[in-house]
Amino acid sequence: MTAPLMSLTWTDHLTGRQGFLVVDRLVRGVSSGGLRMREGCTLDEVAGLARGMTMKEALHYNPEGRYIPLGGAKGGIDCDPQDPGAYGLLVRYLRAMKPYIESFWTTGEDLGLTQDLVDRAAAEAGLVSSIQAVYPLLDDEATARRRLADAFAVEVDGIGLDELAGGCGVAESALAALDRAGVPYEGTRVAVQGLGTMGGATARFLTHAGLTVVAVADVKGTIANPAGLDVEALLAARDAYGTVDRAALRPGDRELPGDAWLSAEAEVLVPAAVSYAIDAANQGRIRARWIVEAANMPVLPEAEELLAARGVTVLPDVVVNSGTNAWWWWTLFGDIGPDADEAFAHTRRSMRALIEQMLARAEADGTTPRAAAHAIVADRLSVIAERFGWYR
């Protein structure tokens, strides 16, 4: 793949903080990719995420479906989302990006931001919607927008469907890998880094499937219990940033250092927080058999090579966490309705098919799941480019 179509750096006139936008590709004139806010966010990071979005969009291409993949893009703001000035910075960034959001960049929540916050800031910045660039591609805009709004209003046990959809996809990825290896769910232990939107939902679905979550990590540290944590109680005790109120811990729960999740006695490890969490130095502490990348780019390439040499399988983010993005578009374009059961069933079928195809190709080619995923993406990108072109 070639260099991105567009890459820009914005400097806030009030704080001097920087924001970034990278558009990797356009398909039918539009791109898709969320907006993250974190201290230390860089242009290179956003460029890598934008490339990943092009790949995630291509993975879910179904010639028989209504959803036609878009190009990939990503936005980023270098700021701690809990900084008192973060919201004002977000509004100013969106105001500066308004011409791009109106024309060809559809965006939404990502690390450090919730969709509610993005929607509120977008309205204050004078935008119709953070995804308004896709509206001209819809057959019936009013019906499609109402369907998506209805879907965002759906809750399951007090948690929004938009929050659960991505976790459903991550959990199904892990379950598909376990099934392929013939490993029963009961007795399989899980450690999760990050109990925010993606990590929390993943922990919930894996627990419901019969796995045991033995460790979760947030910004305060790691909470562990070898007999299993009460995931529902921890989810209920989270704040908006995924930090758990320690008053909710049970007598058998232990508080450990922040990086203790790495070495947890667990078969499945789910990094669901920040990028670059697993490097060559700390990968040796990992005891898990599978790493399921719920976060974007959590395992550095050199670490993945060392993990593979030790027999640890990394299920790559480009496949594993693609369910959230796909759910938005399946709903908007009308492949599924605003219904939780329908959304989960569609997500499970799609993610399981992708994981099984990826693992089968990796086995046949004698390569890693990531290399197999990239090969699948390349095949689908060729079809998309031939049918729709990149820059229309």
C-alpha cells in the first residue's frame, strides 16, 4: 500500500497542543475512522491507525450486503482526556476539521473519548453529525439516521448497544480461536488490560460464555482474583474513564501493580487500553497462550516475533476489534436493525468467519495470523479498488 492520501497537523491557538488527521484512502469519496485523545498522541500513531482502518473496512466487504466499505482515516489529539481544558480543545479541533468532516471524513469515539462527548462537541462546532459525509451514499438518509439513532438508544442490562457491539466481536474472536484449538471455555482464564468501552464489554461476553476473568487493569492498577472476578460488579463500579471504585472489591480480590496483568496466570490476554503496551522487554512475562488485540496496535512487531517463537498466538487488532466500526455501518446501511440480538448474531457470524479464515490461512501458509490477515485484506482491497476505485 502507498503513502496516505492526506496527512495534516493542527496546532491549537490557545494551548499550543496539536491534533492530527490522516486520510489513508477514500472509497466512493469517503473515509471512516475514529478520533482519539491521549497525552503523547503522534502523527505517526494516527497514520498507522488510519492504515488499519482501511484494512478493517476491507475485511467486512460483502458483495451481497448493503454496507459498502469506505476508505480508512483517523484523527488524534495530544491531550489527556481528563485535563480540564480537554473538552474545549476537542471543540476547537472539530471546528478546524469541519470542512473535512462535512466532505469526506466520518468519525466517532475512540480511545479517551465517548460517542456522547464527540456528538456534543460536534454540535458545538457547528457540524450536523460526525458521520455526515456518508449521508449522500445512503438510499434513504432519514430512515438510515433514525435506525442508527434507535440502535444507540438500545441498552442491555444498563449498557449501551454501541458499547457492547465491539466487545462482542473481540470475545467471539477469542472463542473462535479456542474452538479451533479444542479448548473448552470452562476453566479458561482471562486477563484484561483496560475496563473501558471495549475491555469491559469483552470481559462481560467472555464471562457469559463461561470463561473466568482473573485479572483486570485500569489506571489505578491491576485487580486480580485467581478464583474469578465479579465482572458485573466491576462494570457497575466504573467511572466514565473505565476506572473501578475499589470499594466494590470483594474480600478475595487483590490489588496489584498496574502491569501485573501481563504476568497473570491466564490462557487468554486481552490488551484493551493503549497502543504499544507489549514490547520486547515485557513480553517475556506473558504466560498466556493467546493475545487478543482489542486495543489498536498494543503489541509491537519485535514483541510479536518473540511471542510467536514461544508459541504465543497474537490475534491482530485489524480483525479482532473491527466489529465496532462494522456495526455502525451495518446498522446505518440497513444490513441489521436496531436490535441487540440481531446485532450480536450478525457480529458473531462475521467475526467468527474472519477469524477462522485468518487462522486457516496462517496454518496453510506457515505464517502468523497478522500476516494472514494482511493477505486477506490485500485480496479484498483489490476487489474494492476494481469495483469502486479509491478516489471517487
